[in-house]
Amino acid sequence: MKIMVVGGGGREHAIIKKLKENKSVGEIFALPGNGGIAADATCVDIGAKDIDKIVEFAVENKIDFAVVAPDDPLVLGAVDALQAKEIKTFGPNKAAAIIEGSKAFSKDLMKKYNIPTAAYETFTEMDEALAYIEKCEIPVVIKADGLALGKGVIIAETRDQARDAVRSMMEDKIFGDSGNKVVVEEFLTGPEVSVLSFTDGKTLIPMVSSMDHKRALDGDKGLNTGGMGTVAPNPYYTDEIAKECMETIFRPTIEAMNAEGRSFSGCLYFGLMLTPKGPKVIEYNCRFGDPETQVVLPLLESDLLDIMLKIYDGKLDEAEVKFADKSACCVVMASEGYPQSYEKGFEITMPADKNIYVAGAKLDGGKLVNNGGRVLGVTETAETLEEAIKKAYETVKTVKWENAYYRKDIGKRALMAERI
């Protein structure tokens, strides 16, 4: 069976490694992939947003199944284009991917169908947004409406910061057209939880929960990033809370999308805040989260390709979806200076027998060198969270390149929560 995975980061590497466990899988192509993924798949120099070339490649190479992993191609309609050529796919179509593609859409959906989320206002005129800033409660959350590589959210702790955030998005266009519309949102407090879920638009099966660490520096300080590490499961996400989320958030979201004629098939990500008033949705993603995928998939005991094929056929209720009763920790190793400026081109040395997912690296003269901000995700699993964290950091010490940087406290909050 020929598989094509669209994307080129740590998430895609984790998906590819899991798909390879199925014995019916022959060749896997990664578009565009990266220098590390090249050890597990054939990398093809086609960008994830080049829909025409992706479809052309899939047709010419008689691809049996395609996994569209990143947000951009999903929002641009890659799944629609592939299915138009009768290629089986995993991922939502363009109509459903809007749940991530437009924060205003997702907020309006939640309001319409009474799905718990933060109070908000949406603006297309900067003057109106700034006028609202003068009277709203502080802190406040400012979100660019469209996709912004996971960075289009600013938590403003003062009114000045809120004004600057609105101007930077709507006037300076730091996130391009994504900032043409902004959502100004109530600041919620409580533990954050990420829950990925498999769904075919009828059945929804949550995966094991996880906890992301967004800030660049230890102690949750510094700038927001795409994620500096994750642990799973999230100790704040109890069985009781999981049941409540299924009843008030997960099922209602699937039903709401169906009611809107936007049936969702693929991986739907729920970013949740466990507030004093109950679980609320911070954001939806229309795909596997990164780096959450790098702790969730190593705990999946069932066959990923079988699950994906069942979803395509609308028969997820017939699939076996089982996760190990263990813990996982992923420590993201980045280039020092990320998420701002950093140097590239340093040779990476790492053990070949460890679960290391490659994101920002390329091959240069046969050597693997850093080529991005987040470079590697080092994942270990164990019977307990404490042991998984310890093992992950032991492996991190065996990975070297000149400007390598990583947080030293991934999982610390989760361990404290376990002990309460």
C-alpha cells in the first residue's frame, strides 16, 4: 500500500513512524518531509500548500491513501482536491476545516449551539476594536482570526499591551491577512488540557489527554511558541471531567458541524481550559496538534492506518482504538533564540535507537543539520509520568548540536498536580 503524508514537521514524523507499524504499508512519501523524516519515508520537494502539485503527484504515483496533516492545506481544500481524483484521504474537507481556519467562525458556532467558551467580540475595524479595549476587562486575549502558525494569540495583561496587540495584527499585519479580523476574548483561568479525537462525523473517540508547554522559557516565562514539550496523560483531566466534556463539548461540536452542513472527518483537536465554572473551549484545531501528537501516538496500541481507513469509510464505530495505560513525555529541542532569531546549519548528532521526531532539520552533504526553530521532539514512555520525564531528559543529553536549547521543566506542573 502506497501512503502519502503531506507536511514536514515533528507531527508528520510521528504519524509516519506509527503508520509504518502496519505490515501492509509499502512505500511512504512525505511532501515535503525533512532531513530526519528521510530515514523513514521518501521525501518529495513539494510544499504542503501546493495543492495542484500534491494532487498531481498522488495521481501519477497511484497513491492508495493520503494523510493531510497541517492546517494550511486542509483549510485550502487539499482533501477536496484529492478526493475529486478518487484518492482516499484522512483529514477534513475545506468546509469543515474552517473550524480552525476562522476563529470568528468557531466562536460563533459555539455561541449558536451553547458550547461553553470564553465571552468574546469580533472586529473588522481597528478603531472599533481599540474602543472596545478601553472598556473591557483586563487581562484580555487578542486573536487573529485566521491561521498564524499557532502564534496568532496574544494575552494582554495591560490595556497598553492590548492596544499594541490589536495594532500589530490589524495595522502592521504581523500575521498577514489573518489579522484582517480579530477576536477579543475574555481571559479564562485554570489548567489547560489538549484532547485530540478521532471522528468520522458520526462517532467521536477521544485520544489520551495531554498537557502542552507553550512558553519558551522555564517556569512558563518568555514568548509563546508552537510548543516546547508535552506530557500525557494530563493529570487534571479526570474521568469525571472527560465525561462532562463528552456531553457538553465533544458531541455537541460534532452535531453542530453536521447541522451546519460541515460534517467533520479526521482528527479534531479540542484545546480546553478547566475553569472554576467548568471546562470551556479555548480553541479548535482541524488536525493533529504538534507537539501533542508526539506523546499521544506513542501510547496508541491500535493500528493507526486501520483507524484512518475506518474513518474514511464512515465506520469508526467498528475500529479498535486502544491506548496503553502508561505515560509519555516529549521534550522539544529548539535552536537557541527561538521563537525569534536563531542560527541554522549546525550538525546534529543523536542516537538512532531512540524515539526522536525530527521537525526543523535538513540533510546537508549527508549530515543532519538544524534548519528551524523547533528542531527535534525527544519522546519517552514509561509506567509512570515521573519515569517518562526522567527517561526523556536522559535521552535529551545524548543529542548534540551547537545552539541546542530546551526547557528543563517539562512535566513539572503535571507532577505537582499528580501529588495533590
